[in-house]
Amino acid sequence: MRKIAWPALILVFVAGLVYLYFNSSKTLMSSNAGKITEKEYYDDVKKSSAGQQEFANMAINKVLNAKYGNQVSKADSDKAFETQKAQYGSQFNEVLAQNNMTADEFKTQLRNKMVMSAAIKDNYKITQKQVDDAYADYQPDTTISLITAKDSDSAQSAIDDLGAGSSWSSVYKKYNTGTDKDSGKDGQLPAFDSTSTSVDSQVQKAAAQMSVGATSDSPVQGANGKYYVIKLDKVASKPSESKVESRLKDKIASDFMNNSKNSDAIQKIIGGILRKADISIKDNDLKNALSGYLTSGVSSSSSKK
């Protein structure tokens, strides 16, 4: 089963769980053994570990979006979504189904991840040395065209056809598994730089080693397990560090967030943001769902004050 290649998020999203407040006796199931009502279902779900985690996720996303949502534009989240979708090709809907998600849910989770990255960036102290080191490795805006192949053999066949003189356009239409073969773009992705979190890391690495106009000399296996053929269309000049400092900090914050070794530190950051939001949980069954966050980073002496 192919899973969506999310980076290692600290929060675990419960895919497919629709968490609603049921307060009626509407019957969800009936049998000769009895029935299950909406209220019974709600009462059971909210007490489960999955229900507790989903409630925590909802509360965290609500607070973070209120404070940092304006830092993630619709254009940015749409671009990230379309870029990731293109890399899954014709298997995108299959991948969604395997992960019990709709395209809208995938887009929402992607945006929530971007908002969380903005929150981490605002609360994680980034040193100038980190920025300088990130700039030293920085790759400027890069434009590539991408064939998402069925498998390694298909990717190699595409490479062989290109080597035999076939045009990129004809090879793309023959081997790409995506649904946009008639878009006229021949697989060209929006420009990205090395701070991108939506373009597969192995695709970025391979493109950084190519010359403009060149195509892959061997199949590129992405971190998501898919096989690609790349054509490097354009590379912009490297801008000054000051012009990309904000993006570099975004990438540093994202890398920090996606490192499982930082889970405690991230929990403290989220806890601090939640405490400032003056959260009050009205349901006794859910009152401890956020306790791990709300008490994180609070010393016993400060909690007594």
C-alpha cells in the first residue's frame, strides 16, 4: 500500500475520522442485537484514543490558523498541492483512497502543515549561522519538466527514447502516467528552490546535479517510491542571502519540525501558543485531550504561582 509521503509530523492526523457533535437519538445501525444511535457513537468515539487525538488536532489547528493562517496564502497552498499531485501522476486518486482521504482533505492537511511550520518559525530561535549554512547549500529557483513513470522499466524506456532522438513532448505523452497530458505543459512544474517542501527531495537532488537542457540519464526514484524522468529547463541566478532569508528560515523551521528528535521541543512550542489562546474545554470526557501540550514546558514551580 502506497502512503502519502508526509514528512515526520509530530501530530498524527486520524485520516477519515469525521468528528461531529451528535446530540440526537438518530439510529445509525439497527440489528436484532439492538441499535446504535448518533449519541452513543459520539460518546464512544470521544473517549477513544483516536477521538482524543483528533480533538487535540482540531483544537491545535483552530488556534494555529487563527494566529498564523494569514502567513500561508491560498496561492502558496494551492501551488504546493498541485506540485505534489503532479508527482503522484495517475495514481493520485488511488493514493488518496489508500489513505482514506479526499483531495480537499489532503489539501487541508497540507495547508495545516504549512501553518504549523509558520508557527514553529515564529517561536523557534534560528541563529545567523544556521541561515548562513542554509544559504551556502541553497539552490535557486529551478524549473523542470517531469515524467511520472509507471515503474523503473518504463522510466528507462522513456530515457532510451529520448536518447534515440525522440522529442520530450512525444516521450512525455507516451510514458507519463498523469492526467494532464493534453495541458500543453508537457510536465513542467512551477519553479521551486531548495527550500521547497512540496517537490520530492530526491527529484530536487537529481535536478541540482544536472545541466540546463539535459534529461535524466537513469531513472530517478523519489522518496515517495515513484520513478521519474527529469528535464532541467531553467535555473535562475542565485540571489543574495538577504533576499531569500525568509525562505531559508522557513526551511530551517520545517526541517526542525520534521525531525522526530525535536518532538518534545515542538510540543513545548505548541503548548505555549495554546496557553496564550485561553482554551477552555467544556466536555469532561475531553478535558485531558490537550493536557500533554498545555503542561509541556511548564515547571512545577511556575505552575504553583
